[in-house]
Amino acid sequence: MLKLKGEWPKYLLGLAFIAAALLGGGAASGLWTDALLQLFILLAATPILAARSGEAVDVRIFWLCGLVLAAIIVQMLPVSDALVRPLRSEAFSSGRLTAGTLEFISLGLGRTLESLLYVAVLVILLFALLRLPGPQLHALLPFLLAGVACNAVAGFIQYSASARVTVEGLLPYTVTAGFFANRNHFASLLYEVLPFLLYLATFTRMRPWAVASIILLLLDLLATGSRAGAVIGLLALVLSVAFFASRSRAGVGSLVVLAAVAGIYGMGTWFVLEARDFTDATRAQLAATTLQGIKQNWALGVGYGNFPAAYQAYEDPSTISERYANHAHNDYLQLIFEGGVMAGLLIAGYVAMIGRQLLRMRHSHFHKAAFLGVLFVLIHSVVDYPLRTMAIAVPFVYFNAILFHGGLKPAGRHIKGVIEVTNGRRRRRVPVTAP
């Protein structure tokens, strides 16, 4: 067994963060970049998990991750067709196996196995992050921001050009925004870290750099033309200011600047919405068709990763075109369609855990920034599928590790009273806590 010493695990995982931001911008299946990233994460995480020392992992995380993996594995096990056929649509109930006695819940074992590998690597990364000492987990933030900065600068250069710039041949997908194949996912990465930049601008000495980074990210968000990205970016800006302003050391001038930035960005968001039709009939049709599939496969689902094949059985012939639906553009509906009622229960359980953890960590600004990063990705998942890209999934796992890390829990506060402290022209009420 290895003993966890030094900071080399932090640097390995930090390099994995940067690599994910640069190589993980594709959402298609079978990308060699995703396979390379998964191998890198496994190599970085295995020594940490094998070490004798390390932080204890919250038992709730064990149960949740175990149930998630079990829900996927069960779909690949042969079970009696007498159990499966009554619980699934007739469109998928015949011609499964020539023997006629055993059947798989998943309609495509290869797709489900690929989903299992994707989720398993992220679970391993989560456990490795949770095992790190608290200071090392905190110190991974600069690596994450470095990867985001590379994307933001690349996106700024692309959108500053007179013509739309795309890059082909460099990665196994066409790069259209930053290092991403999809501009909506590029926007996801940007607003995902906005709370942390506001945290740095408010509570650390990195204020000038953080403010400059915020402005660059907001410009990129507007330049993408992504409606969801622009709206959630505005929400991220407003909620982050609301979360941090009450205990900020920033002066009135700084707050005025933040308000001005929020106002200007809000106007830009309005122009983005005006430039594009806010109603999206395609997404509405996808949701309606997916709901129809859920009604007929609600108990077991069709197997994780099998949405493209199963969706066609319910698609309206009048809406069929050269393009096919590879995702529902609503990750919650797609997961329930693929995983059945168990997927819905796991989603509900996770959301409840996140909400409860926020109440326990409400006095820690670092934890609140992590919560906001998780929240905005969950909101975006209503109209898209950001977590199906490694570049978004890796930071999402990092934010969850911050929320549930045993070594980063703020000490309980036992308030004995409140005193007024004068700092220049400002007066602040400061709680006095027991040791």
C-alpha cells in the first residue's frame, strides 16, 4: 500500500483538469480524446485510492454512487423474459434472443457498457478528490481556472474574427467555440466557474485578475449566441453577487462596478434573446416524444446510451429529416427514458442531498460557489446535455467533491453575541462565536 505524501497527487489531478478542458469538448460517443482522458484520470486517481492515508468519504456518497453503478450494471444482466416483457413497450418486446427465455433490459449492451465506463471513471475521480487532504482539494481550483482560461481566450479569438472560425482535423470533432464542438457546452464551462471568480474577486487579493477574467467570460458568453448560456450566465452573475455581497469586504465602489457590469450584461442578454426566436419547437417536440417513450418504458427504461435507437420508435414520421435525434436536449427526461423509474429516484435523491448539504455549508463562501456551479449545470440540463462532455463533467465532479469533502467542512458556529466594528467609513455587525 502507498502512503499519501507530498503534493504530487494534486499536480496529477490538476493536469487532468486542464487536459479535460482542452480535449473533452466533444459529446459524441467513441471519441479517442475521451478514452485518453479516462485513462489519464484512472492513472492519476488510482494511487490516491490505494494510499493508506486520506480523508474519509461520506457514507451517503458511497450509497449514491453504488446505486448509480448498480442501476447501469443491472441493465446488462440477462433476466427472464417473463419479467421484462410486461414492463416494456411492445415495440421492444420481440426478437431479442432466439432462445426466448432470457432477455436484457438494455436494448444495446455496447452503448450501456460505454455509459458504465464513462460514469465509473467519474465516480473514481470523485472518490480520489474526496480522499485528498482539504488544502490540496482547494489548491486544484487554479488548475481548473487555467483550463477555462485557455478556452475563454480561444473563444475570444474565434469570435473576434471577421468570419466564423472553426478548426477541423486537430481533434476528433470540429471545434466551433473554444475547444468545444458545441457552443452551448462552451457556455456551460464559462458560467460554471463564474461563482468562483466572483468568490476570488470578493474575498481574496486576486481582485484585479478575477474582475478581468469575469469580463472576458461575460463577453464570450454573449458572443456565443447561446440563449441558455446568456440567460444562465446572467443568473450566475446575479445569484453569485447575492450570495457573496452580504459578507463582502468590497467597498461601495466595487459594488457599483459589479452592478454596472450586471446591468450591461443583462442588456446584452436581451439582445441575444431578441436576435433569436426564444421559442424552440424542436426541443418541445423532442420532449413530447421522449415523454411518450417514458410512458411505455417507465419501469425499466430502454438502457443507458440507447436513446438514439429507442427514440426512433416513437418519432412522428412527419418530423423526420436528414438529421436524427442523438439526445433529448433534456438530460432528466433522457435519463428516465433510458433508466426508468430508478433513474428518476436517483436524480431526486441527489438533488435532495445537494439541497441539504447547502444548508449545512451555508457559512462557507467556497462551498456556496461550488453549490452555484452545480446548480447552474443542473438548470442547463433541462434544455441540453452538458454533462455528456468530459470538459463539463470533470468540473462538476470537482464541485461535488468540495461540497461533500470531510476536510473542508466549516466549523460549527455558536454565536454568543454581535458587536459593531468600524472599518474606515463602514460599520459592520460581526458575530462573536464560541471557540
